[in-house]
Amino acid sequence: MMISLWRVKVHPPPNDFHDFAGSGVVHLAGGTVAFVGAYMLGPRLGRFKQTTEGPALTGHSVPLISLGAFILIFGFMAFNGGSQASIENPGDGEIIGRAVINTLVAACIGGNTVLFIKKFGPGGGTWSLIQMINGTLVGMVSICAGTDAFYPWSSAVIAAIAGVGYILTSNFMVYLKIDDPLDAVAVHGNGGLLGLLLAPIFMDIGIVYGEERGWSILAWNCAGACVIIAYNAVAGVAIFSLLKMLDLLRVTEEQETTGLDWIKHKEPAYPIEGHIDDLKNLPGYLSYTTPSYNTKVVPVIEAEDHTSPVRRKSIM
């Protein structure tokens, strides 16, 4: 099976846009709209107030991020393999198997590339789980366009390039002071664009194998990338402009400071001791909600250590 798997070659027409699993039509499209939305929405309060790196506005739950990553990796393999849209024709099984293996290889290489750059690269020094997860995602995004036609080494090379591109794009967004909390532009925009451009080069009928049709596919993919970016940029501007006109694009500063967990749900997302009292001091708190039995917490005091003050937890 493994021997026959890599003997299968795709043979698209010589003048064809090749995007097997959506590097362009899914990820580049989403990354473009994400860029427009982040730019028009503006940064979160205090995001770029201190330095160009911004204050530490971190994610809410690393365990939940990790769980989501496992779900996405599993889903990516099903999505990329399922993009064949058929299992009954001769060669379908081999192409699906190739797509799944390439997706797994790209996930591993992309994640480890970003992990080691964050540890040993300029300004690094830490093993970042969250950054590694984003590297895993950008690796899988980047090989979507030609995952049906890559050898494993090609997927590894493309994922590594996308991992480097992720770091550069993420830092560039900070430099531009465009607040992208999920790094959607760096993952999907960067990964999708690189996927379209690198697929015709590394496909088994691509440029690195001396195939003439690789140049034709590259030209069509470049044209397709331009169309995808232009269409989704215009659509994004139209959508977010309409939301802004209707005053639905962003909450007020008062609401953002108070927290939408209270405003929308009348429950604290993090019911820790002192949280309710702190919220009461924020402007507009009492006009949005009143504490209920759902907000009551029982404090538990942990033992004091030598490096930090007494820490407190809360349980429902």
C-alpha cells in the first residue's frame, strides 16, 4: 500500500488552478477578511498602549486551546482527505491516503518549526505551547492546495516555510498595530497564500521535477490568489462598513471594560474571589447587571511559598 501510494500522480489539465483542499478558497479568503475586520475594528483597549509588543493580553485557557488543536488536527485530516469527494473510483483511496499522511507530516513540521524558532530564535527563549499550536495549524493550511500531489518531504519543506512565514507575519501585524488576537491572518492568510504559490513548485508534476505544466499551474494559482484577495477584501470592507454604520461592529469602551460576560450573560466567566467587587468599581457595572446566586464563590487559600504572595482560588 505504501509503495503504490506514492506511485499515484495527479494529472490536472496544463492550464488549471490547483487548490485541492482550500489553501486559497478557504484559508486565504478567511485570512483576508480577518485582516480587514481586525483593521476596521481596531485594537482592544490597552493592546498597544505600553510598547510595540503590547501588554500581555493572553488567551483564556491553554488546556482548551490544546483540546481545540487536537480536534482541528483530526478534522484537518478528514477535511483534506475528504476533498477528493469520492472513494469509489480507481485511485481515490491512494489520493486520500496521501492527503492524510501529508497533513499529518505538515502538522508535525509546522508546529516544531515555530516551537524551535520561539525557543532559539531572536527575542525567544521559551517553549511556547500556544505558538507551537499555531505553527501546527499553519503547516496544515499551507499544504492544502497540493496535498493530493505531494511527497512527504515536500509537505515537510512547505510546512517549515509556512512556520517561518507565520512568525514574520504575526510580528508584522504587531508592528502595524493591527490587533489579531487569534493570529488568523498569520495562520490562514500567510499559510493559504504560501500554499497556493508553493504547490505548483513541489507537486509531483511541479517545477522541481522539471514538469512544464508546473509553470502554468503557478501562473493560474498566482492569478487565483489575486482574485481571492481582491474579492474578499471588497466583501470584507462592505460587511464591516455596514456593521459600523448600524453601530453593531464594536461595543462601547464602557462595555469592553466591564466585560461582555456580565453584560451578555450576567455571569462571571472567571468567578474568582474579589472579581465581583472589582467589577463593581468599573463604570457602568451596576447599569448592566446585578450579582445573583450564580456569582457567589467560596474562597480557598493555598499555602504561601517563598517566591509569591498568598494565592487564592475560588470554587463554585
